[in-house]
Amino acid sequence: MKAPGLKGYVMSISPFDHPFLSGLFGDDQIAQYFSAEEDVREMLVFETALAQAEAEHRIIPMDAAIKIEKTCSEIELDWQDLKQGTAIDGVVVPALIRQLRAKVGDEYGKYVHFGATSQDAIDTSLILRLKSLIPHLQTNLKALIKGLDELESKFGSVELMGRTRMQRALPIAASHRIRGWVSPLRAHVQALERLKPQLLQVQFGGAVGTLDKFGASGPMVRETLAQKLGLSHDTECWHTSRHELTNFSNWLAIVSGSIGKIGQDIVLMAQNEVGEVKLKGAGGSSAMPHKQNPVQGELLVTLAKFNASQTSAMHQTLMHENERSGSSWTLEWMLLPQMVMATATGLRVAAEMILNVEEICPSKP
Amino acid sequence: MKAPGLKGYVMSISPFDHPFLSGLFGDDQIAQYFSAEEDVREMLVFETALAQAEAEHRIIPMDAAIKIEKTCSEIELDWQDLKQGTAIDGVVVPALIRQLRAKVGDEYGKYVHFGATSQDAIDTSLILRLKSLIPHLQTNLKALIKGLDELESKFGSVELMGRTRMQRALPIAASHRIRGWVSPLRAHVQALERLKPQLLQVQFGGAVGTLDKFGASGPMVRETLAQKLGLSHDTECWHTSRHELTNFSNWLAIVSGSIGKIGQDIVLMAQNEVGEVKLKGAGGSSAMPHKQNPVQGELLVTLAKFNASQTSAMHQTLMHENERSGSSWTLEWMLLPQMVMATATGLRVAAEMILNVEEICPSKP
Amino acid sequence: MKAPGLKGYVMSISPFDHPFLSGLFGDDQIAQYFSAEEDVREMLVFETALAQAEAEHRIIPMDAAIKIEKTCSEIELDWQDLKQGTAIDGVVVPALIRQLRAKVGDEYGKYVHFGATSQDAIDTSLILRLKSLIPHLQTNLKALIKGLDELESKFGSVELMGRTRMQRALPIAASHRIRGWVSPLRAHVQALERLKPQLLQVQFGGAVGTLDKFGASGPMVRETLAQKLGLSHDTECWHTSRHELTNFSNWLAIVSGSIGKIGQDIVLMAQNEVGEVKLKGAGGSSAMPHKQNPVQGELLVTLAKFNASQTSAMHQTLMHENERSGSSWTLEWMLLPQMVMATATGLRVAAEMILNVEEICPSKP
Amino acid sequence: MKAPGLKGYVMSISPFDHPFLSGLFGDDQIAQYFSAEEDVREMLVFETALAQAEAEHRIIPMDAAIKIEKTCSEIELDWQDLKQGTAIDGVVVPALIRQLRAKVGDEYGKYVHFGATSQDAIDTSLILRLKSLIPHLQTNLKALIKGLDELESKFGSVELMGRTRMQRALPIAASHRIRGWVSPLRAHVQALERLKPQLLQVQFGGAVGTLDKFGASGPMVRETLAQKLGLSHDTECWHTSRHELTNFSNWLAIVSGSIGKIGQDIVLMAQNEVGEVKLKGAGGSSAMPHKQNPVQGELLVTLAKFNASQTSAMHQTLMHENERSGSSWTLEWMLLPQMVMATATGLRVAAEMILNVEEICPSKP
């Protein structure tokens, strides 16, 4: 499946996608999960698993499920139609389902998306992608921890001047400062583990969240669907209960803040007169070729401030009206992908920055 | 102990303290923990426990600890001096310790606050007060859950129109909407339990976080101090690791958001043409005495938006420079008390609002 | 008029009101405008002027206006009743008008607040107080500019190292850095002048914004009322058009940000190894009496971050529903007083900090 | 000039660029100004004008300026190199200048970018693009005003129920509500005019903002450069004075908030039981084909909340350290393009929504 670039120029509204800013901001490993293709692909995974679950519970014919699965795996989408449908409906799913039903054909088309609503497909696609990308975040977070541990091994006994309120205070070992960087990260690894079970939950509620098409067998269909997708499930859907996404966004911003602190400290240590750290690979200037700018440290501060700001908007999404809020739900789409990217980029950049530390040097007397 | 009102008028910068707005916003039960007296009282509890722990570990004389304890329990403070000291030092502790040492006297005065720093006293005072107030939040959250469960018992079978994207969709039972309100609250009760062990941790690091005055016995002193205060402890202090406070602020805003959704739904249901809920005790208008305004529902929306905004500022506090950031730490003081108050007020108002529901009425055909 | 402290302890939810934190954060000159007494006093000024304007236009008897004016100037309010009324109605005005009518008596009581709504009284009270306090902000901003100009006169020729991306770049004169601090402030003085005409506008629309009680003479009554209060007026009321308050909040945060930059630069220059500035009156530490902390510079950073965060909440208030939004309007009350205080405190502290600069010293070679 | 899509998939981090979400969020007219090509193109416009201005002031040879102009108009860039350079230097300009100098050749290459710094090129490119796109925003804002005026002409006399605090209050004419929507927009048109002179200012300061390469002729070179680019100029550069960008971002969010209020009102009016507006072209549902969702109104609310949140981050960028802050400057890049897009999309969608109003219907009795 391949979504065309629909415009005559390469867009660059987001620095994470930008032809040259992505050199600074990008993380290809994570970014792919937010491509339009991957989003739609996981919606089709949802539709396939739904049809299978419904067939197992004898709600739709097994042949319909087989046909739906095959069609989902082969379909060539009309992306321009998806865009036009989204413009009208506010969500891509009605257009996607129309295309899918047309390909499935008259006999079984009506069984596509049976009993589901747009939010079921879109939210589950997001969760499936979070499920896939979270291990990368965990791996990268652990790699950063390892890098910091190694830094401590190398330079932990160097005597630095402890600084409080931006003034020299009393001597410390470098290991004290480095452990102050790394210990929050260990806590964040555990916090993510605790978040996962609630976060990685299937979305399945139907039109108004009641699984109205299924009568008493609704919960069983949901359970089977969850099992097929490797997700957790609960006795209710979470159409209007968005707090787990907000909790996850809080985690993303907390990680950004913790590594922002590392970046800020490195920038302060790298000041010429302070000279507590030597960095290789620092950035150049168009006006002063001799300069060595601690670009990576500054970028970690930028990303931390960015994600901090976005948390307030994620919290504003909590107030869904009645059984579904178009405005709150749409707002999530504007925020969460960029927050994940900011955290992922930060983890990548922080690990590189730590590798670029050539030496931690004793503070001047 | 009694702090004087230092000005000739009663201040009202914060609606939570305001002579008449506090009728709307206040919560006396929680507010007391943010009085200046209570703050200082817990700092003195910290100084007392510290002296005792240090005496037990033979770091200071036992008689000094006894004298410090007695003085802390009796001292009459000069509040004007505390204010002036704060203006100069940026923190109240140096002035407080000067007053305390003067009362303890020449012989033992030097053992007051031995090996500690301002942040140890101030942060631990905050944590002791959070420890005291969290059970109130839990009780009020459970009371709200109970109120909603009773509402479901009474009116759960009423047929409402499920509404998605602000349009009538398909019928639901009222119980479906109410369970959508209550199930996030149950999750928040559990989330708070999970937060508590890390959050309720003693702060004790000394000047630069290394317990430099104690040599190898530092960790033991910290452990004893923590036990005396009923707090947890760790192998490092958290002078610059502020993420647990940020996680707690996230919890506060999540709760506000979840009850903001209830308030918003009640406001929508109470629209005259919709008429899905009858409220007693609604507010009057100075221009139209006949009106019944769903003031409590609106206020829950206000509080949710307020706390949502404050989360971004709490995240901005994560980037402490080096071993202590005056600017980030001070910013916490501007945010956290009001966030706790907003959540506490919201819980009180939501419980009252649910009690004010006289009837949930079937949607019009 | 004197509002009692209604509780047995002095509250301290806001640092601007706090018994000792106000040493750091407070500004008595500005704070008085946010006292409950001053708020209500200006509401009574509004009611008096309204009665007079209505009498002049023969809408109410002149004797009623005289009686209302006299009563407003003499009334002893029952503050507990105002608080209880606010708790029920969500606004203080219905209770205030009940008390006022009772004192005015049966004959003329019905002419009190005639044709007005709560929002007219509350918003106009705010605007009258902003009108009174803005000259203080202007004076203090100009004083800061003068202080910086004097600093430039004294030390402008000192050679500093220009620093970009936190690295030494090329030499500059100190005057270049100082002019970079002061030139935005000059722009802000002018921007405030441009804001004033639209901001300082009477609020008068009646129950639903249409001056329904006045027929064709509504606009004339509004014009007369505005003249009596020294405010501007327009052809519509601004019940739901809140952008001028948001623009003002933006100005407040812009000023805070600009002086936050000065504070941050001073903190960076005051680093021991950098030593570009000598400050007197710097803050002490409870653990390290030898330290001199640049508390004022740090506080300016704190206040800038605080006000930056609040702007997002002020923007959230723009979406008033229909003819009046209780939830958006109430949110303004939680934000604007503290934003004004943060800016006022910042101006005071910045001026003091600049006076505390003993010397700007050449950068090390 | 054509920037390649550098990855094997079409990215979709930002909904404004997204293959299908851009149907909802996009605005091609404005988006083009944020393409990487357009950004670099305007940097080359800056370099060309700079060379010309320097030649006119006999700072570089006229032949160098002619060669630089020709090269800038013909150059085929190596975009992969620009990306790699940005990754190292934190800005694209050093790599861009290297490519440009290589093409200009040995003789005149040294005159490329003479006396300028990266920030001069990047900031001026932004300002040139804002200058080009602002007329579109003005046109679209005026078109929306016109659409609302026409709506008032058609339906202004319809009797609606004025609603305060979400309750029926007193009757109003539809014209009253519509004028409440449109009058802020008229104010915003004027506010943008007032912002333009300061905002549309050339950036030119050289390495540390002092035009150190030019001696006394620096200001004249800046003036000539500004004239060539059709921008204003001042006696200082604005490397660290970012408040005009923040003021512009405030304007963007104010406009989003004002049209968000229109969207919210339309959504409330379109509720089935309220029925005050009939919309054509409303969105469909994948579960309930009969539904008509007021997608455009909801989207306006989403965009208003988004831009409101971003203002706090823009204010955080005000605190540049010393003569240039990498972290604050980079943060602007993450925010401003999306804020412009959110406002532009909002203007487009609001105009369409108003055209989709088939009828404003009298409120039910």
C-alpha cells in the first residue's frame, strides 16, 4: 500500500516530516507508525479481526470473514477519495468502508464493519501502532540509561562543583550529577510498564458505545476481537474515557522533561568559562566557523518545552460531550503523533549527545 | 501558631481564598493544608524529626534534639521577619532557622537544621501535607462514585437518546451514560494508590544533594528520618527529580477533566429543549429571576480547563539546572496548591451536583 | 467598607497573597485592586452611575437615583450572605443587589440595577480597576526603562563577550546587550497605549446583550453611563467578545517574558566563572551562608514561565456559548488577577534587580 | 526548485500535511509558504538582496553581487546535504551557504552571506513568507465577514431565544447573535493592520547582532537591504526580541478563538431538539448513515483549542539567552507554521460552514 504525496510540493508544516529539519528532529524508526499507510493498514487489521471474531460467534457468515480478510490484504485504495470523504465526514472511515464494501462485493459487503463505528477502527488503529512503537521507546530509553551508566563508569570520580541556584556551592563527584540524570529515567521505564495494560486496550463499542447490534453477545465479541489483536479489553468501551491517552501523553512529556534537564545541564557545563564537558560533533555557525555549539543539548530543551505545552491541550480533550465528541477527539489527532515524535527524537538525540561526551572535566578551582 | 493577615485588607488574588468567590471555589477541608501556618508547622516537624534522627545516630547530642523538639513545639514566630527573609533569600527557611536557633540558644542552636538545606525542609513540608490531604481526596472521590452509583440505581433504566458529535444517534439506557462517568473515576482511585509510594518520599540531601555532612552514615540518617515522618525514602534525594510532583499534578488534572465531562454532560442535558435532567438548587440571575442556571456543571468545566492549563507549567518545572533550580522550584509553589484546590473543589461540587439531580428524564421522541 | 477574613486562618493558596511568600511575589500597590472590597466598591460605582444615567434619560425617577447613590456610598454589606449567594448563583451580583435593594427600600428598590445584568456590573468593575492600575504598570515599566538607560550610561562601554547558543562568539559592548533588554520594553509601553481604548470599555447589555429594557434609548443610556465612568463604549456590548481581555493578557505575558529574559541573562552573567555582573543584596542559603544567590533574576524567569502558561487558558475563554458562558467567564476570574500580579511583581523586582547591579565587569579573556 | 520526499513513505505527523486528514485540516493556499522549497527560496532572495545592498555600498564588488544573484536563481540544491548539515549545525544555513559558495566559485564565493549570520537568513525568510501569506489571511477574514453579513441580511430578523449559561433567557433577533460573531472579526482585521509594520521587519545583525563586519555603514546596509525586500527596519536587529512573533501568534489564536465561538454556537444551534439552524453538507457516520454531523463547527472548536494551547509555548520562546538562544529559536519553528495553518484552515472552514447554512430557524416556543 502506498499513499501518494497529493500535492506538487513536499510539505513541511511539521519539523518531524520536514525535508531538512527532520535531520534535527526526525526519528525514522518511530515516524513510520504515523504514516497514513500504516494508520489505514491497522484499520484494515481491525476490520479483518472484527469479521473473524463475528464469524466465530456466528454473527456473520464465515465466508464473509474470509472474503473480508482477503480483500483487506489486497485492496488498492483511492486516496483522493479518502481525503474527500474525510473533508465531509470529519473521519476517514465512512469513505474507507465504502471502498472496502465495494471491493468485497454485494454478497458480503454488508458484513464489513458490522456493528462497529468509525471510532472503533480509528482508536484501535492508534492503539495497535502504539503497541508496536512502545518497545522502540523502551529500547531507546534503556540505551540512554546504559549510555549514562557508562559515562558514570568513565568519569564518575571527576570532581565537579555542585551548583545550586546557578552559583557554585560545594564539590560533588560527577557521578552524583549523572545519577541525578539517570534515576528518573529508570522510574520512567517502570511507569511505562504500569501504563501499558490499560493503554493497550481494544476500542469496540458500536454507534453509541453499547454494542447495540450484538445483544448479549457483545462482550464476547469484544473479548475475541481483543484476543485476535493482542490487546486488552474491559467491560465498557472507552469512546469517551480518554484518560489513558492523556496519561500516556503525560509520560511522554515527563520523559522529554527529564532528558531536557540533561540537555540543559550539558549546555551549562559546556559554557567556555565553565568547561566541565568536552563535546565532539558540536554544531557550526555560518558567521563564526570556529564555534562549537551544543546543538543537541539545546534541542533537548526545545523538545521538553514543546511537549510540556502540548500536555495542556491533551488534558483539554478529556471533556467529551455525551457519547462522542468530534471536537475533542479530533484534537487528539493534532497532538499525540507529534508528542510521540518529540519524545522519540529526544531519546535518540540524548543518546547521541552522551556518546559525544569526550570528557567530563574537573571544575575550575 | 497564628500567622497574621499582614495587610490592611483581605486579599483575593486567588478565588480559592476569596471572601465571596470562595463560596463557589473553596474547600475548607483541603485549603487548611495550604495555610502558611500549616506549611511552617510541618517544616518544624521536619526539623524536630531530623534532630531526633541525628541524635539517634549520635551525630548531634540527645539533649540538643530534646531542646530543639521543645522549642519547635512552643515557638512564637515573627512572621514579618519571615516575609522579609523570604524577600531576600527567595525561601523562608534561612529566616526561620535564624529564629529557631535564637530560641534554642547558644549551646544547641548550631545543631538546628544540621546538614540540611532549605529544600529539604520545604519539600518535606509539602509532602507531609500531601500525605494528610490525599485521604480527603480519596474519600471525596469515593463519595462521588457512590453518588453516581446511586444515581444509576435510581434512574439507570430511563431511556435516553445517545448523542454523538452533538447529534441524536441511537437510544441508550441512562445507566450507560452514568457508567461512562463513573468508570474513569474508579481508575483514578487506583492510580492514586499507585502514585503514593513514590510521591510521599522524604526530601533529604543537604546542600548539594550528597548529604555531605554525614559521610557514610547519610543514608541511615535519611532512613531514620523517613521512618519518623512516616514517609518513604530512596538511595538518592529528589532535589532535581521533580517528576513525581508532575505525575501527581497530572492525576489532579485528569480527575478534574473526568468530572468536567460530567459537568458538561449535565449542562447539555439540562438545556430547556433537551430536558434530560431536572436539577434543584440551580443558580439565579440578577436580570431574569425565573432562570435556573446549571452553575455547578459549568464550574466543573471551568475547573477542568484551569487544571488542564496548569499541567503545562508543571511540566516546565522539570528542567532544574544543575543541583538546584531556584526558578523551576519557585514555579511549583505557584501551581500545585491551586491545582490541588481545583481538584478538591471539583470533587465537592460534583458530589453536590449529583445530589441535586432530582430526576433523569427520558429524551423526547 | 471592610471584608472580613472569613476563616480562622490566613489563607495562602496564591503566593501573591501569602503571609511570607508575598515578600517575594507581592506588589501591594497593584494587589489592592484585586481585593474583594475594591471589586464590590466598583460594582457599586457602576450601579450608582447606571441609576444616574437612567434618571437623566428619564427612565427612572431622579429621586431613585439620588437614593441609590446615597445607599451605595453608605452600605454596610453582609459578606457572609455575598459568599452564600455566590455559591448558589455562581456570581455575587444577585445577592449584592438583594442587599442593596433592601437598603434602598420599597419605593426605589426596584430601580436598582434596572435593565442591567450581573455581567454588566462585574465586567465593568474589572475594567474600572484595570483603568486604575494600568497607570501604575506604565509608571513601573518606564521606571525600569529609566533604570536600564542609567545602567547603560554607567557601564555601556564595558567589553563583554557576545554569546550565541550559550557559547562565546565575538566581543560586544555592554550597551548592546542592555539595549537588547530595553528596546522591547519601549515597544510594550506603546502597545499598552494602543490597547487601552478598546480594553477600557463599559460593559452594558442587559439580560441577553440587547438592552431589552430600553428600546431605542438603550445606546444613549450606554453612552451616558460610559461618560460618567470615564470609559469608552461601542454599538454593541462585549458580553461574549472577550478578545480585548485576552489581548491584554497577552501584553502582560509579553512584558513578563521580556523581563524574564533580563533576569535570565543576569543569572547567566552572575555565574561565578563568568563573572560579568556583581550584584548586591543577593539571597542567602540555609546550608551555605557564603553563597550569594541571584534570587531576583531567577524569580523573573519563574514569573515569565507562569504568565506564559496562563495565556493558553485565557485563550480557552474565548469560546463563550451563545449569549453568555458561565464556564468561560468564570475561568477568566481564576486567571487575570494573577497574571496582572505576576507582571506587576516582575516589574517591581526587575527594577530592584537593576538597582542592585553594582558593576558590569569585562568578560574574561 | 524541488525538494524530494526523502523517505519511502508519505509522512503524516501533522494533520495539515496528511494524505487524507488534510482534506479536513489543509489549506493549500497558505501551506505552500511553509514548504521547504519556499523557505529556502526566500533565504536565497535574502542572500541576493544582501549582496546587492553590499555592492551598492561598495562593501563587496558589484560583479560578486551579479554572480551571486545569478547563482541563487539557478542553483540546484543537494537536499540530502542540507538535511545532514541541519542535523549537525542545528540550522540549515551553514550547509546552504557552503553549497552556494561552491557554485559561485572561488573568486566571489567569499562574498556570499558576507557579514550575515544564520539567523538573519532564516528569520528574514520567515518574515518574507508571512508578508506574502498575510494578505490571504486578510482576504479570507474579510470573506468570512462578508458571508456573515449576508447571513444577517437573509436571516437577521428571525426570532431566536437568547441563551445565557446554556439556558433559555429572553428572545433576541438572529442579527444580534450574528453581529456578536462578526464584530470581533472586524476588530481583528484592524489589529492585523496595526501589527504589520513591526512584524514585517528585516532581520540583519550579523554574528552577535552588532553588524560587526560593517563599522559605521552597518545601519545603511540594513536600510538598503530592507528596501530591496520591501520590509521595515529598525536601529537594532531583533535576534533576541521575539515579541512581535509572539504578538502575531496571539493574533492567530485570537482569530481561531473567535471563529471557534461561531463553530460552537452553530453546533449548539444544530442540536436536534434546538433546531435553530439547518446545515447542508454535514458529515456522515460509518455506523448511522442517517446522521448529519456538524463537522465543520466541531473542527472550528478543535482548531481554537489547538491554537490556544500553542500560545503558551510561543510565550516560552521569549526568553532568549544572551545574544542568541538555540533552544528558544528552534521552538518557534515547531509552533508558528502550525499556528498559521490552524488559523488559515479555520478561516476556510468557517466561510464554508456559513455558506452551508440553509436556514436559521425560529427557536421553539
